[in-house]
Amino acid sequence: WDDWQGGDTIETSSPAITGISPTFVIAGGPAFTLTVSGSNFVSGSKVRWNGSDRVTTFVSATELRAAILAADVATAGTASVTVFNPDGSLSNAMAFEIRGPQPAIISLSPSWGTAGGPSFTLIVDGSNFISGSKVQWNGSDRVTSFISGTELQASISAADIATSGTASVTVYTPPPGGGTSNGIGFDIYPVLASVAVNPSSVVGG
């Protein structure tokens, strides 16, 4: 007991995260440096991204910097950032948002229809589309196929074009980030009435 009292006491403290910078990026962006602020960081501390170590630079007991890869932020979602110390202790987790970019519409194909026509596939060309983006018809989602970051295809029903007018077509990308694109009008023209002519012909002269 006397020997224990006179011996050295080794205290260890788990790392703790109080902040990260930046707190979000837009999906598909380049690699970047993440600054992690907190306490009890040591030389050899590792910043972990969804549980996997990233190349980490020890700045001080309250700051680390980590190299985040472009592949880490390729798709929208939320990543978990933690710090792991060499003694085996692990910090609290902090969420990092990977936000989807706001979509934009450039054109529609076809760009118009006739009232009372059949259902059809609408091709929406634009930018910043992701898997999960939805084509909306007058604010309501339509069954959407993701073709690429610049093209979506949507199923438009016969009921959508049953009457003449102009429908508003937008694209919505759910959080994080994303949002609603600009709107483009889709014209629905009325059916032209047939006209009977009597007599239908005359003799020249």
C-alpha cells in the first residue's frame, strides 16, 4: 500500500470533439482538410470518418486536421466524425453533412402536349440531379427514373393532361441540401374543333 501511494499515477483522458470546420460540403466536391477542435488530443490521435482512420495532422491538444477524400463526399448523406487516441480511447461523434446540390432544369422533352392525350414519358434535362431527385408536376412527385446528373425521366399520366392549361414542372432533391429547382411551364393545348364546309367544292369558273 505504501509503495502504491508513493508510486506514479498515470491518468488518461478520452478525447472530446467540440467542433468541426467546415460543418458541411456539397456532394461531389473535391478533397479538403477538416479541422477538428476539442480536447485531450495527442500526437498519434487519428480522426476517423465513419469509423475509418484518415491521414491526421496533430496541431495541438485542442486541434487536429484531417485529409478528407473526394470519395468520402461523393454522395449526399451524413458522415460520423470521431477521434481515436493511441491509448484506445474514442471521442464522442459529431455529424458532418454532405448536402446534395440544388437541382436546375434547362429544358423539357416534349415541351407541350394536347389535352386528352395519352400518358407519356417526360425527359427533364438540367444539372445537379442525384439518385433520389424527383420530378414534380404542379408540386406533386411523379415516378422518376435517374438517368444521370443531367437527365431525369418522369411518368406523366393521362389525367395530368386531361384539360388544357400550363403545368409547372420542377425537380426536388431531398435533404441534406438539395431543395427545389426552378420551374418550367409545360403547355397543354386544347383539341382543335373540326369545321364542316358546305359545299366542299365548286367548278372552276
